Amino acid sequence: VPVAVLFQEGGKSSSATTIGGRARMMGTTYKAPLTPPPDAERMGTADLCDVHMPDPVDVMVPRKVAVCEPGYFNDYGGKLRFHGKISTVLCFENNPHVRAALEEKGEGRVLVVDAGASKRCALLGDFLAETGTKNGWSGIIINGCCRDSEEIGKLDIGVKTIGTHPLKSSKRDKGMRDVPVSFAGVTFKPGSYVYADMDGVLVSDEKLEL
């Protein structure tokens, strides 16, 4: 169904319609304003959105990239921009699987932990974050808390959590490894890819290129 759209250009308004998810004006396909070329080395989430989410935000079309809820995470790691293949942990106030994962060779992966958004304890401290750094993990994203945040900020690893808490977690219930987990408005699946920086967090089933 065609939908009317109003464009502002040079102080004048002109009308257009969207058909099949694309805006048409004066017989031509609408193109977004030019932006600087993407920086492939930086791999910022803004550039990734420009390249892989080209349709206007108010057009209802399938999108292959999901964007996490803004403001959901805080940055604590010394690396503010990170990305990699996803490995997951599902747990609640217990971190044995977090430790076990970070003791593995990370090979540039990102550990995504759904800790049920608990703010009663920390799932990650400086020792485990340093372990992950030494073993080649690119980053850690936790739907829960970390501690030793000042020391974590000195490490070359990305760490995003929902907050900090000085109390350590329990060790009794391992939880589950490499299962799909959902929080911050998206689903993180093992083997998919996550891209994170200070602007936000993107998730894609496919590896994204610039």
C-alpha cells in the first residue's frame, strides 16, 4: 500500500510515496544523503549500520542486523570497540561457566553472558577479565554485573555489563553453555557475530564487512 511521505529540501516541501519499502519522488528512487566512506579498519557500529541497514528507519522491511536497546550497557574494558563470533553462557548469580569459557582459547570471540540482569553480585572480576585477555578473547558482554572495574579498564579487552557490584557470585550452579540467550531486545546465538563500541551493540547471523 503506498504511503505518503513528506520531504524537506532547500526549505521547500515535496511529497513522495513509499512502495515496497522504497521512497519514490519525481520518478526516481530516494537515496539517503551522502555520508563519509566507512572505515573498514575501525569497524564502528555507525559505519556498519550505514552499510548493512540502508533502508530508512521508519520503513518496515526485514533487517539482517539487530541493534541492542540503547543505554542498556556500560563500558568497563580498556578496549571500547570490539567484535567477534559469539559464544554464550546462560546462568544466574553463578559463574563457573564464565570462568571455564575464559580459560579457553578465545580466538577473537566475544563471550555473551545472560545472567538474568541480576544486580546482587558480580559475574566477572579483574582476574577472569585478565584471563580472557591473555587467552585471546575480544570482549565480554554480560547481562549482569562486574567488579574490579578500575583494573578491568586497564586491560586490552572489551567489557560491557549493566553495572558493577563488589560482591562475588556463587559457584554452585554452572548454568548452560552455548545456547541462544535473549536480552537488551535481541537474541544472541552461538556462532553469530556481535559488534560493539560506545555507540551500541549490533548482532548479525552473518559476518559483516565494510
